[in-house]
Amino acid sequence: VAAGDLTVSIKPQSQDEVGQVAVAMGKMVQRQSMTAAQMIQNERLLTLGEVSSSVAHKFNNLLAVTLGQAELLLLNASYPREGLEAIRDASLEGRETVRRLQHFTRSGVFREEPKWILPRQAVEEVIASVMPTWEARGQDRGVSYGVVTDYSPVPEVRVPLSALTEVLQNLLLNAFEAMPAGGQVRIRVRADLRHVFFSVSDDGEGI
């Protein structure tokens, strides 16, 4: 046991004090074995969560590009509509699958490890993932959508990147949906001595 072998079986040979020590030792080894097995399982779940979060984040960006390009092509009558609609529907289904996967990694034992990033980098990544779809919708509706950014000099921040990205994506999508006649969204990044602030505003009528 001292050498790390928790598979050893300890059976008492008597009911005296030595036997009682053997019983206690056997129970202790059993508990240690269960704890070791649980630690291994937790490590596997942690690894699974890390991989799932990374894959979901990258896959979501790819889906956003695919969906945006499909909707742009749908505006061109020379392309077969059925095939493009199939691409769009598959992208939407894939995006929903990614959301469920991200929900699992948030609600399970896994918590995303914070990373050092430049706030501007996170904002630009979100804009690139969202704009193709809304540019296509704007053309289809005969309106225009745009994003204006205003960056002040700010330091790097240590945050869970996919969580921050999802918050900014949701704010940006909500802003576009609040402007059926088109308009602009403004994203500002500011900092004081202790915090970095992201603000998102739009031309919609509000709630």
C-alpha cells in the first residue's frame, strides 16, 4: 500500500487488536482506491471539456462563415436554390449542436481556463463571424447594416475567451434584430485603472 498498490486485498486473520487494525486498513485502502478512480475520471472529464470548448469555439466560427456565404449566394438567382438552402439549414443545425455542446461544457464540471487576449482581437473576431450573415440579410431586405468600432488604448485581459465571444455575439445579434430597417451598431472599448469596459449600442427603438 505504501508503494502505491491499492489493489492489494487485506483480510483479517483474527478478531484481536491486530485483526481490527487489518479491518480498518482494508477499509482505508478501499476508500483510497475509490478516490484515485474518481480523480482519474475527473481528469478525463476536464480534458474532454477543454477539447470540447476549443472545438466548439472554432467550429462555430467556421459555421458563421458558411452560413453567411450561403445567404449571400441565395441572393443570386443563377445558383440552385435547393442546394444553397440545404447548406444554410445544415449550418443552422450545426450551430445549434455547437450551442448544446457549449452548454454542456459550462454546466458540467469543466470551467474554461482564462486566457490573455487583446480586447480588440475579441471584438474583431465576433464582427467577422456575424457580419456576412447580416450583410446578406440587409441586401435581401434592401437595407444596410454596419458596425462602427471605437477602441481606446487598453491592456490585455485574462478572460474565458469563448464566454466573452458568446456575450458579444449575442449583443451584436440582438442589436441587428432590433433594427429591421437597417442601421449601425457601435462597439466601444474603454479602460480605467482596474477594469476594461465593452459597450454595445444600436439605432433600434429599444425595449
